[in-house]
Amino acid sequence: MKEIEVRTQSKEAMEDITSKVIEEISSSGIQTGMCSVYVPHTTAGVTINENADPSVMEDILMTLQKIVPDSLPYRHSEGNSPAHVKASLIGSSVNVLIDKGRLSLGTWQGIIFCEFDGPRNRRVIVNAFSF
Ligand code: ZN
């Protein structure tokens, strides 16, 4: 089990962590298996989507803002309920197959850390399993 540290710079952000995950897979030496990427936070998540055009990530954040308005009568006293809801919509883990020592991501796919209540120091747990 390895940990990646992510230092987010703004309240909301989507940060490409693909290269950091690839480093962990390379150092594991696993040729065929599965990589699990897990975010142990309640107001952040992880997803797989396009990492070639940064506009895609901006569009996802904009859409989540519309789906989860700041103005609802939330009850959670900490005041960050929209961040909790967005984190649940995005999810806290992704799995990617490892084939010939490489992640089986599509050409345009990347592993994206999603911050909804930053800026903060965040942890991402990477586990690789051999088949
Ligand atoms: Zn909270």
C-alpha cells in the first residue's frame, strides 16, 4: 500500500494524478493485476476522465455546481454539505487493470483527484494486486 499526497490550491479542483499512480505501479513490479486508487476523505473523490483537454474538468466542476447548489437548506452544521454531496456523487475509489506492467487506461483517460472543500493537504491510497 502506497500513499500519494495531494496539496490542492483552491476550494474546488480536479488534479491529474495519473503519473503519480503510474510511478507506484512501476515500483510495485506487478505485470498483471489490478490497481485500486482510494481517497480516504469525505469532501474529496476520485474519477477517471479525459486529461488531455483541461476544459473537460472545468465543465465537470461547473455541472456539479449546478446539480448541487450552495443555497439548499442543508442541515450539516459544518457548512460544507455541498462538498460532501459532490464527493458522494463522484465516488471515493477507482480500479484500473494492470497489463504488461502498465495501467489499461484509454488514450484520453486519466485518474483525476477531485477536491470539493480545499485548499487542503489530501491523501490518496494506491494498492496494486497481482493476478
Ligand atoms: Zn462536513
